[in-house]
Amino acid sequence: MKRTLITVAATLMLSATLFAQRGPAGPSDRGQRNPGAALKDALGLTDAQVTAIQTLSQTEKTRVQAIMTDIHQKRQTLEALLNAASPNPTDVGNAAIALHAAQSKIQGERDYFISELKKLLTGEQQQKLDTILAANGGRGLPIPGLGLRGFGFRRSGSGK
């Protein structure tokens, strides 16, 4: 117990020290970051490519929002069926299957977005993108606002 308490205290002290050493927040620390600039720097994009990617990103965001709305509705339906006084197992099963099918569309949208993004890149930029994706474990682009991760995607079944 004493060891745990000392470990927690040391961790808090270290965190407080690191936080206190941070300088005043610069322009990049305030507000929302510019995902186009982050991707431009990471892949060495031209301004025209950034504009095209932002358009693609906006289109994809609309598509994803429609899927997320469908998932939300199917999740509410399943919850209502589960919370019924006497749930019908067939209806519950069908609702669970429908929810799973809707959630599986997320991976297809991620794949679509990445393939469309690659069409806008040069060969060297595509290799850089593949490296970034591999380093991120296939969870989308680690740049806020781009890729499925930037659209508020969560793993299927997270319930949030």
C-alpha cells in the first residue's frame, strides 16, 4: 500500500512539474488545428492537393454522418427491444444483426477514403501515407480532421 501511494505521489509530482514547465500557449496550441496543414507537412502536398483532399474529406464526412445516424437508430431500436418487458429473441437477434451490418460499413468507408486519397497523391506521397497508416496500426490517419479517426469514428461496438 505504501509503495502504491509513493508511486502515485511521484507520478503526480512529475506530471505537475512537466505541466508547469510548458511555456505560454502559442498559436498552434489554441483552438482547432488545421488538418490540411498537418497533412501537407507530413506528405509534402501542394496547395492544390490540400484543397482536393479537403473537398474529399468533406464529402466523406457527410457519408460517414449518414452511416453514424443509421447506426444510432439501429442501436436505439436494439436497446428498446432489449428493455421490453418480454423481449422477443427473434426481434432482438434481427436488430443485433442489423446493427452489426450497419457498423461494418465503417470499414468500407475508411477503405474508400484511403483509396480516393491515394488517387490524389504522387507515388512518393503514397508511400509516405502507407508508412503513416502502418505506424498508426490501421486506425486511420492520426491527423485530426482527416481520415476516419478525425470524423469521430470509434471502434464498432463501443456504444458511444
